[in-house]
Amino acid sequence: MPRLVIAAPSSGSGKTTVATGLMAAFAERGLAVSPHKAGPDYIDPGYHALATGRPGRNLDAFMCGPDLVAPLFAHGAAGCDLAVVEGVMGLYDGAAGRGELASTAQVAKLLRAPVVLVVDASSQSRSVAALVHGFASFDPQVRLGGVILNKVGSDRHEVMLREALEEAGMPVLGVLRRAPQVATPSRHLGLVPVAERHTDALASVSALAAQVRAGCDLDALLALARTAPPLDCEAWSPERSLAAAGARDSAELEPVAGAPGDGAPGDGAAPVIAVAGGAAFTFSYAEHTELLTAAGAEVVTFDPLRDEALPPGTGGLVIGGGFPEMYAPELSANEPLRAAVAAFAAAGGPVAAECAGLLYLGRSLDGKPMCGVLDADARMSERLTLGYREAVAVSDSALARAGTRLRGHEFHRTVIEPGAGAAPAWGFTHPERRVEGFVQQGVHASYLHTHWAAEPSVARRFTEAAAARR
């Protein structure tokens, strides 16, 4: 699989601009392009999906473990002509205090992929050679194949940069001039998601493709991608991962009461699991739906901004992350759906809620009434909560048995009070020790984002709980 990792010395250098533009430009050439994002970010993969027509997938060595990075990549890239991986932060930045763990450099090494460094050249000339030399020599196992210079000011500026990099022996694979007209809007958690500005996002991606096509040597980049050696791994499979998890857990995990022990629906019909979508709930990993489907569920998407009822036959409810704080009045105004969610939870229906879902289940959000499933109130905050977490399930739930260990991440500018219920969802063991979230009846609600490929038993257990509702 020809593949490239698009990295940078630091955040804000233009990785997303270049990676998304490359994906779109190569797709316009007729190539099937597989889009990937290092790290936990949900928003960039939405633009990647728009550029390629394929699901944007995350490769996170902290949440899923280094051993799953290559298999998950191979799964997502199956049948494609080229894969482009956008890095996270600076090339060598990873989980705090964990060395290279979850860094772009580690992902590149695990994928045996050449790296293209995107350098913001706006305030330097010959010094760019020293910068690039440092990044190329810091870890000999990271193969830096070339540089794309971003925010170049003039023809003369470009000449000075090229001369410096030629002295350093580093190929220049592209030069992009300053182009604010193709910038994508941002707010408190990063770029505005595609689902909130689809028409404008299409225009932005098209403009990025044109900019990259004009400024980058696509043939040289493709030739570099084709130098990546074969990956010696088996592609991840939701079916095989569920089978392996079942074999491992059969002696340890108790099935949910009334549910079939092997994860198959009891009467042969697939349980319906409703997954929140639309502009307010845009954060999800593609593998979650694939695992639920492989576990025997029929996954149906609904939009809490527009739909006034849950999908017919709903047996389980998944409400992931997003930006409900931007849509609190609209979510609150949809009283029929709020009542339906509250009734479903009151009847013991299994609900898995992460971050935005937690806020939606609370009593209020910024003073606007929400579903009232949880006796808690949420509001916007000036403080950004961001970082990886190591967690253990404190309470038995439809999602996880007490004692289940998972790694995840928090990413929000809201607070909810109280922060934990009488039966908390998680106990964090690193980097701080505290309990968080709520478990009550069938509800598991928390700020913690998790990647179920790391622990497929949660998808199996949740599907069993949904099947038991019939």
C-alpha cells in the first residue's frame, strides 16, 4: 500500500491544509485514497472523508495500543491505491510523559511510512535547513522523505528556502503561498465540523485541492509513497476481534442478564441500536459502528435536532461526542425526542453516552432544559479539559463490567455538576486519580471518549443488552 505521513514541527504549521488538499487532489486523479489521522481528533477526519469519499479513520497508539495501529490502518486502506496519514501536533510530540507513545513519529515507524514535513516558512529563510536537519536526524528510524513549505511570502523567499534545503540535501516536494481564502473556520475545540457547514466545507476542500495541485509535485509525492515497504500484519477485522475478545473473556465477563451469551440476538432478529448524528453529534469512530454490526446489531442513525422520535424498535441508544453547546436551544426545543430519550432510559434501556451525550442526558445545558435523565447541570467553561486518561470501570453497566480497563481522552470546554453520580462510570488512574461519570439503570454516561477496537467486549456487551430489550 503506497502511503505517506504528513507531519510538521508543531501544531499550526498547516498539516490539515496539506493532508486534506493532497487527499482531494489525488482523489481527483482517480485514485482511491484512504484517509487517516494520527491521534484522537474527530474533526479533521470529517474533512478527510469529504476529500476522499471514504470514512476518515484514526490511528491512536495510546487508546488502541501500538500493536493495533498497523492492523487498523490495513483495515481502513483495504482496496485503495494510496493512503495519506495526517499527523498530530509536532512530529515527535505524543502522550505527556510517555516518550514517543502516540506521536506521529511512532505511527510512521509502526506503518514503515515515509514522512513529509510541512514547515511554516513565514518567518525564516536559511534557518529552515537547520530546522529540517534536526527533525530528520533526531530519530534515524523516522524516514523524512521531503518537505512542503507553507506560507511562503514571495518568489525571492522561495528561492532562499530552496537553496538552503538543497544544501541540506532535503527534497522540496511543494511550496504553498499564503492563501487565507481557503482557511477553514475554527472555534473553541478546533475546526468547525463538516456536518455544520457541508456546502462551505465542500468549497474549502476543493480550494485546498487546487492550492496543493498548483504548489506540490504530486508525481514526486506519489513516487515517495510507493517506496514504503510491505506491512507484515493482518488487517483488523471486527468479526475476528469480537471472537478473540469473546474467547478471552468467556471465563471472566458475565453476560448481561437475559441476553444471549455469544452476542447473537436471541430470536434471530438484529437488535436496533440508534446512534445520534447530525450537526450536534459528529464525533464517532468508524470502528464502533462496524463492531456493533459485527456483534449482531442493526445500527440506525437519528438526528436529535430534527427527529422527534427514536427509530422504531430501538433497543439501545448511543449518543457520542459533538457540540451540543452550540445547539442547546434547538436540542431543548425538540421536546418530543427529549421525552422519548428520558422514557427509554427510565425503562432501563441501555444508553452509552460520551461527552456531548453526557450533556444531552443532563437536566440542563447553559440553562436550557435537556433530557433530565441525570440529575446534573452543564455549562460552558473558560477552561479547556484536554488529555489522555487511563480508566477502570467502577460500576457494572450495559457497556462494561466493573474492573474493565480502557484508555481514552477528554476534550471539552464544559463542566457538569456534579461530575459523578452515586455509581460513577470510570475511575481515572492516570494522570490524576478521580471518579467521573454516571451509571444508573441501563445508562453509562461520561466525558471520556474511548475507542472500542481496543476492547471489543464493550460492543458485544452493549449489543447483548439491546437484544435483551426485545
